[in-house]
Amino acid sequence: MSDLETHQAKLAPFLAQQKDGILNLIGGQSVAAASGRTFATTSPVDGSHIADVARSDAADIDAAAQAAKAAFPAWAAMDGKARKKLLHKVADAIVERAEEIALCDCWDTGQAYRFMSKAALRGAENFRFFADMAPAARDGQSLPTASHMNVTSRQPIGPVGVITPWNTPFMLSTWKIAPALAAGCTVVHKPAEFSPHTARLLAEICRDAGLPDGVLNLVNGMGEDAGRALTEHPDIKAIAFVGESKTGSAIMKQGADTLKRVHFELGGKNPVVVFDDADLDRALDAAIFMIYSLNGERCTSSSRLLVQKSIAAEFQKKLVARVNQIKVGNPLDPQTEIGPLIHQIHLDKVVSYFDVARNEGATIAAGGKAMEGDGCYVHPTLFTDARPDMAIAQEEIFGPVLTVIPFEDEDEALSIANDVAYGLAGYLWTNDITRALRFSNALEAGMIWVNSENVRHLPTPFGGVKASGIGRDGGHWSFDFYMEQKNIAIALGNHKITQLGMG
Ligand code: NAD
């Protein structure tokens, strides 16, 4: 049996478990949508039907919000050490079911097993990291004055909504849900309609690990009805959202009437900037990895390669050779580097940029077409001779598509790098440390890696500027979002009332 066949055989029983449909989990109960409506989720590998999924609306969101509200006081009051223990049990169960999670995400999203297997384990790490922070989540400061002792503490904000996208869905969900639970919030999760499978697994894992009913609720459905209702619900105190920038702005409007606190991780058009003094072999490896891994359906992908003119021709030649060697295939095959894109709709969007590139006068140096046959497959693509103002250099394509833009010097590189709506991440390749610091300082991005691909350390802040987001994840930045600061001022003596500072 080949590795692919082994994975297919392992996946079959997991798929069979979902044949009766993917239900919501509200207050610990598996329930269909109140309306009885469903939608189908299919695999981008071959278009086959995976399951019918609850197509929820405002009534289901209301039931979930009520369950989250009812569960909140006890969960928030639970000792942090007890929450830590429960969340570690969740992490243990994720590790035990990591292969199932990885295989299901591959089949549901088209992302390759080599990455999904790591992503599933990363989901467990996210739970462990925030579990360990839970006992100190409420810690504050004492800020004494001559007249008063001020004591601060953090308190969980209340029931929160988590809305997630279809790329790396399991791992991204844990990234939001783990800190929310560790902080003492209860959660209503609305996963992306294109990738509902592993959200159900996460909800089951949390229930089976002993999370009290109503602490994590799952409501499936479309963005415009279930998602919208979640953002408008008065009992939901905050929305953590990962997705497209234009959806972020819709959510901000939808949440305005209930003064929703929002945390947005949005799109990117991230530059990788290669100077002629860099270690070019490593830069080449990283440039390839950061756009052609995870199908290029990755917010931190380096979708613009800015390369210094003195080395551009040679660098591009090597790039073309490497892109043409990338192995596209069934995502269950451990050898596969790029699987099918999430859905026909998304494939059509990515492919539409090939005509845009031709019409704008760029060169398609590799790829540039969808693959023949079943499935949402596309050839990994490289655009060269691009100008910074072209749509292929400005817009998030969100596929295995790299746009190369040459630059003369550091000033020009910086101006091209910053001249986009987005500002999530940036990657610099240079051996000049002064330039690296100067350039990083001026680059409009929330996260910058120098001589490295995206290597994430969980205590560091993750997030973007400009159209790429609002707020940061990671370490205490996550708790800042899911918690409120409270200050208690205690008079130390009988000071004369109104004679002290105002406001
Ligand atoms: P999307 O915005 O279309 O959908 C994301 C989620 O929002 C889905 O669950 C969807 O149902 C829901 N939604 C849609 N409309 C809604 C509405 N009006 N109200 C409430 N919810 C609504 O995004 P996508 O296509 O699923 O994901 C890809 C996008 O996510 C890309 O732009 C990518 O860059 C971004 N992303 C960003 C990060 C980051 O950390 N910055 C990480 C991953 C993905």
C-alpha cells in the first residue's frame, strides 16, 4: 500500500462518521438548525460530498449565545488552575486525534498532509500555551498613592463570538478559542462554511475533555446569516474574527449597535525583500516556502517578491526551475506540496488573475492555468516583469501565485513594499544588520522576519496594521482582548473629599 492509499484507508471511517450530517453543539447538545435547513460540504479533491451541515440562522445563534451566557459565571469563577487542567486535557485529546484532524482538514480544504499534520499538533500547543497562562490570567498591579491604594485586576469580558476562515481551519480556531477559554470567557464559534469538519471535532474534543456544557458552542452556517447574527447579538461581548478585510469592515458595521469589541486578523500582500548581499540560497528556499506552502492560502504568505536588480535575472531563473518542480497532487499524499484550492469559486478567482496579469503586461514565467481533470487544482504560478501598481502586485490573490518586482535600491524597495493597502508581515533578506534594522523600522507591517521564514513564537504579538487587522494575538495580547481591566481604589485615610485630583 502506498502512503496515499494508507491515508485514504484511514480517512474513510472518519468520513463515514459524518455521513449523518455535521450538527451544531449548543449547551452540550448536538442539534440540527432550528429551521431544519442544511448545506453540503464537498471535497475540493474530487468534488465528492462529505456531509450535510446545519445551516443555522439567528435563532440558533440566539440559543448558543444564551447557553454561553448561562455557562459564563461558573466558568469565569473557576479557579485558573482548574481551567488549566481542563485545557491540558483538550490538548492531550488533540494530540491523540491529530491524525484524524489532519486527514479531515486535508480532505475538506485541499491543504497538504505534510502541513496539516503539523498544524493539528500546533493546535494542541496553542491549548497548552494558554492553559499554562490561565492561573495568572487575572493578575494585576498595585498602584499606590499617598491617599489611595489602587489595585487592578483583569476579568473575562463575557461570552465571545469566534468567526474563522477556511484556511488551516483547525489550527486557526484553536488560536482564538484557547486564549478565550483560558481567560474565562465562554465561546460561540462560527466556522467557515467551506471547512466545517474539524470545527465539529474540536467541539467534541472539548466536550469529551470535560468542558462544562455551554462553555464552547458550535454554530455552523453562512456568514451573511449565522455570522451576521453572532456579530449583532447583544449578549456576545466581543468578536474575534479571522478572514478577509472587507468582511472585517462589514462586521464592524454590524457590531456597532451593540458596541462590539472587535479583534481582526485580515488579509495580506506581504513582501519578501531580497537584497544582493543576502544568503541567496536560503532566501530562495524561504521565498518558495512562504508562498507555495499551504497552497498559498495563507495570510502571512510572501506573495510579492521584491528582488534587487543586480541579482534579479539569476534569482528569477532559479525560481522558475524550483516552481516547475513543485509537486501538485492529492493532499492526502505526504509527498504532495500543493493540493487543490478550497473550492471552485476560489479557484475561479485565482485563475482570473492570470488574465489580469497578461492584460497588465506582466510575464507568466511559470504556471498560469488551472489543471485539467477533477478537483480544484492550479499550477503554481510565477509572474515576472510586474510593476508595483499592477493589480497582481496590489491585491490578495490567496493562492500559489508569486509576483516578482525588481528594485534598484533600498529607498525604492521600501516605497514599493509600503505602497499597498495591507500591512500584515514582511520578510527581509540582507546581511547588513544596520539596513535590516532601518528597513524593518520603516516597513509598514505588524510582523517582520529578517533572514527567516515565518517562525512563530507563541508569546510574541501576532497581527497586522492598515487593512490587515486590528489588535494582536499571542501571550498577554490575547488576554488584553478577552479580558477587561478593573481598578479598585481604596482610601488609606480620611482625606478631605473633593480636594484631590479630578476625573
Ligand atoms: P471570509 O472573510 O470570506 O470569511 C471568514 C469567516 O467570516 C467565515 O466564517 C464566513 O462565514 C464569515 N463571514 C462572512 N461574512 C460575514 C458577515 N457579514 N458577518 C459575519 N461573518 C461573516 O474569509 P475566508 O475567505 O474564509 O478566508 C480567507 C481570508 O482570511 C484571507 O483574506 C486571509 O488573508 C484571511 N486570513 C487572515 C489571517 C490573519 O491572521 N491575518 C489568517 C488566516 C486568514
